[in-house]
Amino acid sequence: MSINSTHAETAMVVRYQTGLNAEGQPLIRQKSLAKVKESAALEDVYAVATALFSLLEYPIVEIRRNSSYILTEE
């Protein structure tokens, strides 16, 4: 059985810390930005994320690039 994959979408996901809870654990939120070009370099995705989120008062915890693919059987 042969499987084909077709790129569906790519998104940039940025996780950031908004504070601490009552137990002192970090409160983490995330924001996803869709429609990132599949051909975008990792360095460019990182640079855009850090530039955009530098406008917020919250520190970035993690930057992800998520790509989704549609799998079909031949």
C-alpha cells in the first residue's frame, strides 16, 4: 500500500507565560498564527515570532512551527 501526503497548512505557535498561579506554577498561554508559507525558513519564523511577541509584556516560553499534511492512499 502506497500513501501520498499533501501539505495542508503550516502555523506558527507561540507559548508565553502570563504570570504565576497560587502555587507558584507558571501560567502558560499560546497563540497560533496560521497561513505560514511552507517554504518559510525556520530562522524567519523565529524572527517574526520574537518581533511580534516583543510587543507584549509576557516572555516567550516556546516557539513552534506546526505543519499538517493530508494522507491519502493510492
